[in-house]
Amino acid sequence: MSQMEIDRVLAQIRTIRSEAGGALGALGRPQEPGEGASAAVSFAAVLRSGLDQVNAAQQGARRAATDFELGKPGVDLPQVMLEMQKASVSFRAAVEVRNKLVGAYQEIMNMPV
């Protein structure tokens, strides 16, 4: 994977974090209603946004591959391969997030009450 792809993925992560960061204060804790939080961003909304982006990347890759297979003008192999790699990286990132969430859930469930 090239440095350009890594930078693009990091930029997407920063964008998602900044969308979620609107509800976090300077210390990374949730802001109180009087602290200037204009609109609280829920965890579910951030997760949904991330999954929608992964889905869009996969659909774009599938569309580019189909266009290349059909021989549509303006679609070349490097472009198709790049789109497929973008979709692969975003899917692997989503799987890692899921694995971390499942691990955290299991750890919480195993805590003594």
C-alpha cells in the first residue's frame, strides 16, 4: 500500500473523529449541555456514518470493476485496482473496529458485579 493511500485513510479517520469530536470537550470527555455543545453526536450515528462510507467504497469498487469488464471508455485498470484497494482497506478497518467493540463488550460482561 502506498503512502498516498495511507494518508487518505488517515484523513478519513480524522474526518470521522472530528464529526464525533463536536460532542467532546478539550479533555476528550463529553461536554455538558452548558459547555457549548451545539449538537450531540451519538455513537450510533458515527458508527452508521463509518459503515455507510465502507459500503460506498465497496459499491464504487464494484461499479468500477463492472465498467472495466464491459470496456467502458475512460476506465483503466490502475483506477479499478485503486478503488478495490480503497474498499479493502476500509473494510478491514471496519472489521478491526468491530473486533475491538466485541472485545470491550466481552470484557464488560466478564466483570464481577
